[in-house]
Amino acid sequence: MHLGWGCNADYSDSSVGAVMRKLDRRGVAAFEFCVIAAAFFTVLFAVFDLARYAITMQSLRALANAGARSIMINDCYVNAAIQKTTPTCSGDPLTTAAKQAIAPFLYNGGLSPTLNVPATAASPLVITASQPEFTMLNPIWGSTFNAPSVTTRVPF
């Protein structure tokens, strides 16, 4: 019996099964997107976090090298080299403004790097630049990359 407009009074099992199969697959695309999006965004944020760590390490290297240059041209080191004695330079050889000009990225987010030369003068002098407040944003790293530091050695 034909009812018009493409409708039949006789419903077959195959047409009901086809409709049910189509209805059963409604949420599959959303579920697949959730699975893929979670993995994609985890990798994306991990890449951003590692890039942030790499630029922090490079900025710390530049700061430590600038501190070493400052110590080498400082009167303390030059006079000791002329007199062939052990230099007794210690503390922070650069001002905050000089550090900010050398490595401006280190001051983002209210952080401030430290630059230190130990008071005991051993050969070589070791200049350490560190960022003690730095923490990774992605929790998958744990505390492995927190508080990076870089050293530069100046022989005398």
C-alpha cells in the first residue's frame, strides 16, 4: 500500500536497521575529535613550553657571557692580571638596567635573573646566571626543567 510522498505502509526490517545504524554513529565524530584534540593540544603546549625553556637558557647564556666580559674589563680582573695575582671580584658585575638590556625576555612575568661570581677566586672564575623563579607551564615535565642556570668560566 502506497501512502504518497514516498511513504510505504509496509516497513521492512532492513530500513529500520539502516536508520538505527545511522543513529548509533551520531557521536563518533565528536568522540574522535576529543581524542585527537587532547593529544594534539598536549603536544602543541609541550612544544611551546620547551621553546620557552630554550629561549630562557639562551638568554641566561647571553647574560653569563656579558657578566664575564664585564669582569674581564673591570679594574679588579685587569689589575690582578697585570700584577699576576688572583682576582678577588665577587657579587653581581652588572646593574639591573644592563641585565634587562642584554636579556629582556628574562624579565617577563615579573621574574628577575641572578648573576653571581663567587667571592673565592679560584682558577677559573665561574660566573653563574640563573632564573630561580622559572617553572614549566606543562605539568608533564615535573620539576626537571625548573630554575635553570648557566655558568661561564673565565681563566686567569
